[in-house]
Amino acid sequence: MAGLRLGPLLRFVDWETGGSATVWVEADRPCTAEVRCADGAQGTARTFQIAGHHYALVPVTGLTPGTTTAYEVLLDGRRVWPLEGSGFPPSTIRTPDVPCDGVTVSFGSCRWSAAPAGEHDPVGPDALDTLAVKLAAEPAAERPDVLLLLGDQVYADATSKATRAWLAARRDLREPPGAEVADYEEYTHLYDESWSDPEVRWLLSTVPSCMIFDDHDVIDDWNTSESWLAEMRRTPWWQERIVSGLMSYWVYQHLGNLSPAELESDELYAAVRAAPDGTDLLRSFTAQADADPACVRWSYRRDFGRTRLLMVDTRAGRVLDEQRRSMLDPDEAHWLREQALAGRGSYDHLLIGTSLPWLLPPLIHDAESWNAALCRGERGARWARFGEDLRRRADLEHWAAFPDSFEKLTRLIAEAGSGPDAPATVCVLSGDVHHAYVAEPEWPGEAPGARVLQLTCSPVHNSIPRSVQLGFRFGWSRTGRRLGHALARHGRAGRPTVYWGRTGGPWFGNQLMTLTLRGRSADLRLDQARAVGAGQGMGPDGGARLVTAEERELTAHRDPSHSGG
């Protein structure tokens, strides 16, 4: 008798017709997975096998646009979802009106799995858990139409106490990679731990999600530099780690990002489903993807009515040669440009999802461009060695550390936001840096007609030391800006072609940002998870709630009172 091991996750909902969706599940043995909706819509799929695990991505058809319908999951005809005795409302599929009048998008990044119920959580309440509790308790409350998870969905290099104990029972942690995950089976344990959290499990079953990886999904500083990668490839454990990381990403995250039409034309997906065991096929694919990143595209596009989302891979496809460093390989850069500019006038809002912020605190931006110049050899070999050591220690590998890519993205954003067909807003959505802020650029000469914003939100569930918080604040200050200019002069790095300032934040804590896009208007809200009860601590007698820390209309004129740094 087949059982449900993980899921369901509601992934894709069709915004063009409102008639279809996809639901991801993991079963504990081969079976036929079925989704039945209360309105009669349904779908079935046979599981496929990867490394002894059994998965299905069920296409659901026959949905009615503009409705919300409850669904259940069956394996070989036996109902396995909703769980017996669940205290949560039924999972639902909500379809948009066609044509739709807008979309609500919540986003964030960096989520350690929450502490088990009843245990003290050292980093405070999980923002996703807290959102789930709110939505379950208040069925009429506004809920996101889609949840964007912008990286670090799991931490392969920073495992929990429970996972370390599980790993120690499996192998000798004195051998590399120690308490980090080593293979595909250990990756599946990370997803089990993270997505079996009852609140998050229910939330992901009823709110569609789009995902992209960042470094911790594989390892901290993933693809920082050419020399870093060469060192990793000389270790005995790296090849299995990177292949397993990409395999698990393809299964648990990437497949659900794709539309039914894209899945239908995906040759690897077809081959894996047709094979008795797709492990070798997927392993070969991801090994090739690591050896030749340009052979695969992890980035993707989603259109939500008149809002376009471009989710961009800023990790796996980097060009690391010091003399031609690029955040995106040429084909990926061409794809991004093509998708941003194609059909302008058909969308009112352009969202660029990149785990790494385009606009950083100015001191950090200048430090990274200075460091890139040192590593490139602008100040000689001795400074280059110093620069490489500093780059790794300080995680200097955002867009600013790839100066040509930064400038190309800046020009693309300006072009996409200009002209008679310009959208109302161009928003770059990012995470990674463990705080939240709003930054706005100012161009010399004629500015784009669209409102351009960097919206950064992290962590969902993590923390940073007080000293690092102070460093981020200093990075936005006028003194920090002047220090950054001095570094740039030393490195002969030149100045960016755009100026920017902070117009909101920084905010620290576990948090989610939400964009509400209606017509050509855009509203922003930042919600933080705050502990309540039991002396404001998370534990057996404590809880949490979402508190709105910021709310504003983005398409209104800029408010000088928000300016900073």
C-alpha cells in the first residue's frame, strides 16, 4: 500500500487560461498519483524513480477560472491527503480570472528548517510557518497568489542538530565532508526535514510556488571564483556533492517551476518518466551541467496576467575566468535580454528574480568591485592573492563582483523601463544578505519612465550577528559611501553608471515582502514574524504572529522622508 512521503506541493497554476495546475508529490513506493478536486477537475501521473525514491508531478486539468476548489491526493486509489486528523483547512487550488486584474506576490530567501514543535528556536519564529498559521486561522485573509523562494531553500553545508545525528548514524563524520550532506540520499533528508514541517507543508500545498537555488542549496560561496572551483574539484567528495545537489534541485524544485507545455517538451523529463529507474539519466545530465554550465538553463519565465517574472540563475551558469568574469554565460545573458524586452507593452510590471541583489549598500558594492579589480590583477600579483583570500572570507561575489555583468543588467533595466511601451515598474527581487531594504537608482541624463526598485528580503528563517547588522547599516551611510569611493580609486575600478540610495530599511528579522500589482499600480508590504507569549520566546508556551513593518505605494512619487545613505 503506497504512502505519501512528502508533499503535496502546489507548484504551477496557469494564468493564461486558468484551467490547469501541477501538484508535486513523493510516495514511498511506485504507484499512480491522482489529484481530485471538489469541482470535478482531476489529474493522474505514474511515479518515476530516482535513487530509490518515487516522485510524481501531477497535471491537473479542467479547473474553472476565477474559482477556489479543494483537492485531495490519492495513491493507487487510496486517499492520503488531507492527513487524517489534520487541524488545517483543506488544501485548495485557486485559479485567476481570465483576463486577471492583478497578482499578489510574496517573496523571501534563506530558510533554515524550523525547530520541532515545542523546542526553543534560537533564530526566532519562521516567517513561512507564521504565514501558514495566519492563513489557516483566517480563511478570509488576503493570501499570496504565488510564493517566490529566492534561494537557500535547504542548507547543505549548515545542517541541524537532528540531521547531524542522522548523518552520524549513517557514516563517519570525521571524514569529509563531515556534518555537511554528501550524496543524494542525504539531500532527500534535508527536504524531508524542511518540507515536513506541518505549517510549511500545508502552506506549500495551497499557495503556488516558484523557486531558484542559491549557494547554500549546494555550498557556501558556490562558484565564487575560478581558483575556488579548481580547489573544490580536487577534493574527493565534491563531485558527488555537486551532482547530488543538482539532481535533487531538478527533482524537488526545478520541475515544478515549469508549465505543462514546457514539461511536455522536456526530453530529460520524458526519458526519466519512461525509464524503470531514471537515476543514471539524471546523474549524467547533472554531471554534464556541472562540467558545461551553458548546456542547461535553470532560469525561467512566468507571466501572471500583465506581470512578467524572470527568475534568473546567478550561481550555476557563471563564467569564472578572471579576465572575462560574468554572472551569466552569453546564452543566458541573451535569454534574459530577450525575455525582458519581448512583447513590451503586453505587461505592466517586470519582476527580475535574482537571489543576489543588484543594488547593494554602496560601501559593499564598491568593496566588491575593488576586490574584483584586485583579483583581475589591476594592482599586481600580490594584491591579486590578497584579493582572492578576501573574496572568499567576506563573500564578495554579488553582481558588483562581476562589474561587466552589473553594467549590462543596469543598461537592460533602463532599456526595459524606457519608451512609450515601458511598464509601470521594474522591480529586482532578491535575498541572500539577511536583511531587507528598498533601494532606488538615479540615472544621469534621462531616467527610465518606469519606477525602478531593488527589493531585497531575507531571511525567512535565519539570523546574523549584531556586528554584521551594524556593518550593513554603515554600508548605507555617507561615511561608508566615501570609504567605498576610496577603495574603488585604489583598485582603479571606475564608478558605476548609476547612483542609488536606500529608500526603505534596513530591516532585520525573519520576514517576507509582498507585492500587490493591480493595473499599473504597485503596493509593497514587509511583514516580520514576531514571537509572542511565554516571555516573547519560542517554545512550548510561545507562538508568533506577523507584524507589518512597512507598507507603501510604489507607483506614487518618491517620498524624500524614506531617503537614506
